[in-house]
Amino acid sequence: MAFDSILDCVSNLTDHIQMFFDLEKCRSLFLYHPDAPILFSTGLFFLLFTAFYALFIALRKNTWARIIYVTLFSLYFYYKTSGLWFLLLIFTATSDFFIGRGIEASGDSRRKQKWCVALSMCINLGMLSVFKYAHLMCNLFLMILQTAGGWFHITAWTQLTYEPFDIFLPVGISFFTFQSMSYIIDVYRNRVAPLKRWTDYLFYISFFPGLVAGPIVRACDFIPQMYKKPVLTRAQMGEGLYLIICGLLKKCVISDYISVNFVDRIFDAPALYTGVENLLGVYGYALQIYCDFSGYSDMAIGIALLLGIRFRINFDSPYRSATITEFWRRWHISLSTWLKDYLYISLGGNRKGTFRTYVNLFVTMLLGGLWHGASWRFMAWGAFHGLSLAVHKWVMHHFGSFRKAGKEMTPLRRVTGVIVTFHLVCFGWIFFRADSVQTGCEVLERIFTAFHPEILRQFVEGYPGVAFLLITGYVIHFLPARMNATMQQVVTRSPLLLQALYLVLAIFIVIQVRSAGIVPFIYFQF
């Protein structure tokens, strides 16, 4: 079995290499294939990245040439994921580049600067509304017409029906629009100076490691690194390679396997399974979405590091959180801090009184849920987390002992808090994952009315691979941070040949457990 997998790996690699020498196949590399997008977890990407990186090393001393080269590859990468919608990315970069220059040209006129910011918000939020929320807006408009028809006895209005229409959602549109919006707001707040060259701004917006699924990179963190000559030390090489390996194993081994072989089956038909299986399906999805998204982030951070750009950490063992507030400081950090800095604080934060603070928390998370998609289940998920954050804030305000955090907590309180917080988060994941609110309610109904713990042994016997990966995934997640740092040091200090062997071993493991088809990253749909 292992030998056959090695042969398959060699055969696939040979096929990819032959594409460069076969004119017809080589031509397909420059065409968009909707059913075969480039993913970080595919062999084709690693082959293309290897070829790209060889020339990148040669150009690293020439700042302008390096920026142009990486930008062209980034646009090619985005074209291979979304087709001609890469023109939308160029439009976003162009409009906000000139708006940023317009803010600078406005001088001390805050009124003109506010108009520039408003124009950027209209363009970016307008694009999001068209591509992500057209269905929701049409449904809301139809509901208003039907309600008005009932009030005024207009039969034609009450009988109106809405047929959903398909709109292609460009991959990563939520990420690059938020990133571009943050740049404009930071320019307005005098946190960054507007870029002088359009190519530099396009490089910032299109930088491919974080383009399609984040992290959302702040201009104040990214721009200063653009102009530095990339110097790849042995420590950076080891760290980047370690993150890429971890991301591959998280995504392709743990996330994809438990998704295809168990979690999807549970959420497709929860009524066919017992409460225990539904609960394990919820635990499985909690691990799946973490490994999927943090796996992508790990690979993005690792690849960016090889290119001389350091991204901030995006996940910090979130299920070890003892409160819901701590969870949002550890989960999807780039989005949660974006919402805090550009939405929560803009709404007034905690400066408008206690009650207004609770309202601002709720509204921020509600809009955060809506950011994920135009669906009632996402809004319910966001509202649940907003309510949870407000309740936690209220508890801390009225009970001083609950203000303790981190090492100030007693071991018993911390363990209790981790368990409670984890299950609160899992409750939210039910409606995040379910196809509808009704399906989420069916999962809860099975958990509370048909639990049957006696079938737990049958589950382990029937799904040995899933059970092993569930246990392994959670054990690794809860290991002390120092153990992760130790493993990273082992990779960093290893000779180059041994580091290459680590990567080959990771790829071999991926081949052993991979599914028949490509499993896209979950956050590609957002």
C-alpha cells in the first residue's frame, strides 16, 4: 500500500513536470478551470511555487522588479482561482489607490477627506452587497412588498414569488475588500502614508499568500516590509517550512478526512443518527473548521515568510480559551481585531456607557456573522456570539471575581471555563455548519432526545480513522505552547536535507489519507 502511494506520488509529479514540456498541456496552465482551482494543498501549486521561487531569489535585490514579479504571479494565482474576476481585484486596488491619494491631496480639509472615505466605503461595500447579499436584499424587498400587500389588500403583491439567481462569488472578495478598506481608514486616521505608486498598492492588495482566505493584513504592518530586501535566515526557513508542514497536515489529513468520512454525513441527515453521533459530529466540525482555516493560515504565513514578509499569527489555540471574550482574542485574530478597530470602536466602543457597550458588541458580531454570508444561520451565529460577549461583559461588570483572566484564574476555574466556553462555541458552530436553521435544530433535537451513549463503542469500531484523528487533533491542540515551540526548533535546526525529508514525509502522509477529489478550504466560500 505504501509503495503504491509512492508510485502514485511520483506519477502525479511526473505528469505535472511533463505539462511544462507538452505545449497543449502547458497552455492549460494559463487557462482558468472552475473545477480545478489552484490550492496551497495541491501538487501543482508546489511545483509552480518552486519555479516561481527560483526567479524570486534572483530578483530579491531589485525592489521594483521583485514587486512587479510577485504582483504578476499573484494576479495569475487569483486568475486560476476566480477566472476573469481578477479584474475586480485590479479595480479595487485602482479605486482605493487614487482615493488614498485624494485623501492626501485634500490637505487639512477633514470634510473632503470624509467624502473620500465615504466613496471608498460605497465602492467596497457596494461590491460585497452585489456579490454576497443580492439574494438577501431581494428576499427582504419581497417580504416588504408582501407585508404591504396584506395591509393594503393588494392581492398581486401578496402572491409575488422570488426565484433565486446564481451570482458567482469571487474567491476572497471579503478579505481583499476589508484589507483595502482598512488602508483607506488608516490613511484617513494618519496611521499610514498613502503609497505613491499604483504597482506598490496592487502588490499589497494582491499578495497571493493571504489573498483568497486571509489573514487580513494591515497596511501599517505590510508596507514597511515591502521595501526591505528579503533575507531568508536559517531560522526563518525552518519556521516557514514548519508552518507549511503543519498547515498541510491540519488541512489535508485531519480536516478533510473527518469532513468527508463523518461530519458531512451527520449534517446532511442528522435524523438518521443518534444523539451521540450528532454530538461527535459537532465536535468533529469544531476540529474540522479549526484545522481547515488555521491550516490555510499556517501555510499562508509560512509561504509569506519565505518571501520576506511576516504576517501576524491568526490562530492561537482558540479552544483553550476560558471565556468567550478570550476565544475571540484567539480565533481568526485578523478578522476579530479588524471588527474591533474599524467597527466596534467606530460605533463608540465602551465610551458611550455600559448599555451602549453591550449594544455595540452585539451589533459588531451580528455584522460579523453577516460578513460570512447572506443567510439567517450566519446572522443567528453572529447574534449568538454578540449576545454571549455582552453577557460576559455584564458578568465581569457585576461580579469582580470573574474579571480575573489568564494566570490569575485558579486551575479549577480555568478548566471549568475552558469546558463551558468550548461547548458555547460548539453550539454556535451547529448553525454555522448546518444548511439551514431547521437542520441545526434537528441536530440539537437528536442530541437531547436520542442520545444513546451505549453506541459509543460502535462508533469507534465503525469509524476507527475518524476516532483516531479526533482524539489526536484535540490532544495536539491542547498541548502546551512550549511543545510546539520545541518541535519548531527541531525543524529549524535540522540540516537542509533533513528538512526536505520532513516535507516529503508530510506529503506522503497526505497521500495516504487524501480523498478522491479536491476539498476546497472552507473559507473560500466567504
